[in-house]
Amino acid sequence: MILKINRLLWLGAAVALLQSGVLYAMVRQHASILRDGTDITLLSEPVDPHDIMRGDYVVLRYAISTIEAGKITGTRPAKDGPADVYVTVREGDAGAWRFAGASWQKREDVPSGEVQLRGRTEMFANAAADSQLRVTYGIERYYVPEGEGRVIEDQQREHRIEAVVAVSSEGDAQIRALKDNGNVLYDEPLY
């Protein structure tokens, strides 16, 4: 009986250790991108929804959130459905980064002064060259303190909110900060 209890305790401890390790890896990846990633600034178009479990958040859309299918180079994936798209951006007017190109495969020859983001699109097989594909980058939702999402939405009507985004060498992105007319609204801590 005691041997069975000891096994259960060891099994419980192993499961807890595994769960802790997974959480640590997620936090470490997030912090690594924020610490070591290349910063770019994207102009956004927020919407203000509310999540009962997590509070207010701002849904952010960017100019690079829709891409004309004909502007994506490379070999299309064999099957329709979710697929990675590699989008390069370069700094434009007033510090905002803009679309420079897109490829179905990761580019190894990204020109100096450009940054490559890894995005995801859902459907593309029957898309005509001039149809718009929706691309997500994992930076479309940003949680804010309770009651402040509406404030950002109101500010958006007057001018654009900027998202400062850290991009890893693999193309993964994390929101570092939200700015309003150059003033930091929210700054993401490393941990």
C-alpha cells in the first residue's frame, strides 16, 4: 500500500514538474523575443472586445494583415488550409514599417533594412491573383487593464495607434508596446 502511494506521489511530482517546464518554456520564448528581437512599428486599427476570463483586450489589424495573393512568391503549399506565409517589411514614412514582399517559403536572402515576419493564412488554393488573403501573426490581440480598451478605441478614431513589435530571427513576433502619437500607452515587461 505504501509503495503504491509513493508511486502516485512520484507520478504527481513528475506531472507537476513537466507542466512547470512547459510554462517556463512559453514565458522564456516570449521574453527572448522581446529581449533579442528586432523592433518594428506597425500602424494599427484596433477594435475593443472584452473577454470574460481575461478582461479587456484590443484586437489589432495591420496593413500587412491582408495580402494580395498574386504578391506572394514561391511555390504554393500542396494542400489548401492553414499555411505559413513569410512577409517582409521595411521602414517607411514617419517610422512605420510597410509591406515589402511575401513568400510561401522562408527567405534566406532578406535585404538589409528589411525584417521578415512569419504569418499564417487559412485558405489560398482557389484564390485569384487579385484576391486578398487574411494573414495573422500572433500579434492581433493585446490585453489591457479593465476598462481601458474603450479608451484606445476612442483614441483610434482620432489618430492611429502604433504597435511596437519585436521580431525574432525566425520571424516570430511579440508586441513590445502600444503608442499613441509617439507616447507609450502600454509597455510589455519581459516577465
